[in-house]
Amino acid sequence: MPYRIVARLLICGLIATSMAHSDTKLNVGQSCEAPVNPGHGISPPQLINSPGPAYPNGANDSHLARVVILAVVVGSDGKACDPQVKESPGLEFQRAALVAIHDWRWKPASRAGTPVAVGITVEVSFQGAR
């Protein structure tokens, strides 16, 4: 009998953890292309437009500068897809970074002049009060 309770608690904990982690992703309304491996013959994407993120209202830390690191697939259309949080100072910053990355645009990576999708790591910076 006690084993059943422990198993149920473990399963509930795993479900809650899975749901919490799914919050750190943002569906940008498109399916991702399979990224090619960067390397020989692949020119990297170039950032064209990166509107700054809104500093989270719930962050009560006197607007200190913060950074969220994301892994992103930059599609052949120059848009971010499948952002994954790698490092963050907190959940409110994760959410704000994921919203901001939706509006970023790149000149896509290319191979022999043809745009291709690649995976990259980006930093989303939150500026403190001046």
C-alpha cells in the first residue's frame, strides 16, 4: 500500500515537472526545419533586428541587468524556431526572453547561396535602470 502512494506521488511530480518545463518554450507558430550542422561551407546567420525585451514587471530587483541564454533554430526564413532556455536568472526573465525572440530576425545561414536552418545560441539582455 505505501508503495502505491509513493508511486503516485512520483508520477504526479514528474507530470508537474514536465508541465513546468514546457512553460519555458514558446510556440512561434511554425514547424521547425531540421537544422544543418554548421561548419565547412555554411555561412552563419546574421542578426538583422533584435528588439530589446521588456523588463519583467514581477522582477523586484531594482532593474539590475540580467541575461537569458537561449538555444534557437534560425530557419531559412530568418525567424527563430524552437527556442530552448539554457540559462536564466528566473522564470519571469525566461518568459520575457521567449516573447522577445519571436520578433528577432536574421539573414539566414546559407550553403552555396541557398538559405538553410541552423541551431545557434543567443543571449537576450535585460538592461538595468540608468
